[in-house]
Amino acid sequence: MATADELTQYLQGMGSANFGVGQAYLNEGMRDFSGPMEYFNQILSGNKSQMESAIAPEKNDILSQYRAKRKQLAASGSRSGGTNEAVAQSEFSQAGDVASLLQKLRPQAAAGESEIAGKIAQLGLGESEMGSQQLMAALQASVGLSQQSVERRGQNLGLGEFLANFLL
């Protein structure tokens, strides 16, 4: 039968092991979420250069399409005012498409960031639950030891009473 000290040491060891596992999972989750969080933070920053940096691949696709369109206009169009107007219009459209892309991505980034924050909170709650379970196990073990001690005292008193009656 384990003593209270042995049980305490065992539970402390289990608690430390579970805490270590929980910390490892929490740290791994935080590392996994750091990239998407940085991306979403850049989009939501309000800083134009950070926002455009985050959407650079999509922005470059838009710019390439408009460059190709302007190149085609220059090659096939005459040097009239209509061609120049079409090129100028494409530059405004290009800026509008980039702004539209940002307008579409900002709500998605906010939702994504919120989802990640929820998952991080779940990781923290899971770790907290493991700690609560360890505390409950320690309390139950302590109550069990106290109950056994009371039972032993009762048995000892009963034995003492029996011997006193027997001897008298």
C-alpha cells in the first residue's frame, strides 16, 4: 500500500508529465498558427505596404493581366486618343481591382484570425482541463488515504475495546 508521500510524488510526476505534454502541444499549435496569423494581421493592419505585401502574388497576377492588355492595345491600336484613353482607363481599372481584392480579403482575414484565436483558446482550455483532472485525482487520492486512516483507527479502537473486554 502506498504512503501519502509516495502517492503525492506519483501525482506530482504525472502532473508534470501531463503539463509537459500540454505545453508541447500548445507550443506546436502556436507555431502552426503563427504564419496564418501574420498573414491575416498584415491584411488587417491598415498599412498599405503591409497589406499589398500580403497579397503580392494575387496583385502581381492582376498587374500582369493589365500589362498584357496595355501591350496588346499599344500593338494593335493607332496612336489616336481612343487608344490612349483605353490605356489610361486600364490603369484605373487595375487600381480598382487591387482595391477590390483587398476589400474581399479583409473580412476573410478577420474571420480566419478569429477562427485561429478560437483554436488557440481551445488548446489552452485543453491544457487547463488536464490540470484540473490531475488536481481531482490528487484530491480523490487524498480523501481515500484519509478514509483508510480513519478505518484503521476504527479497527484499532475496536481491537483495543475487544482486548480490554476480553482481559477484564
